[in-house]
Amino acid sequence: MRLEFFVPGLAKTQGSKKAFYNNKTGRAMIVDDNPKTKQWRSTVNWYANRAMNRGFLIKDPVRLILTFWRERRSGDFRISWKCPPPRRRNLRSVLIF
């Protein structure tokens, strides 16, 4: 089985996690540093469900290939090795463990 889908929009990075103590619950709460990550995950989830036609649960091993397309900044015509794209942060924003 092969499943492909495209999610339009600018990928949001997950960034770091923040933790704080909640006095009402008596527990520590962990939240994402980037508030836009939740919306991005919701968008990716919607397109994935649409591609699967709200189908079945996959129980077999899965091979995942993600490609992030980014626009080049205006006036930037060379490869900049000092500032690579945030690949790891983009992956973390899509994969939920």
C-alpha cells in the first residue's frame, strides 16, 4: 500500500517544550514553545485522513518519507551552509510520539 498526500502552507517548527506547574491540578504541564504547531499538526492530520478516506488503522510497519518545500528568500541565489533548513524541528512538528 502506498499513501501520498500534499499539505499546503508553510510548515511550522515544533521548537522546544515548556513546562510549568499547575496549582489546580497539582501536576506539571508541558506545552510546545511554538503556538502555531497545534494548527499545523491539525492541518497535516486532516490531509492524511482525507488521503486515507478515514480508512483503516495501519498495523504493519510503516516507511515514512517526508519532503518539505520552502521558498528561497528573495535575493538569495546561493546555498547558505550557515543556516540549513530546520529539518529536525519540522519532523518533530509532524510526528507525534
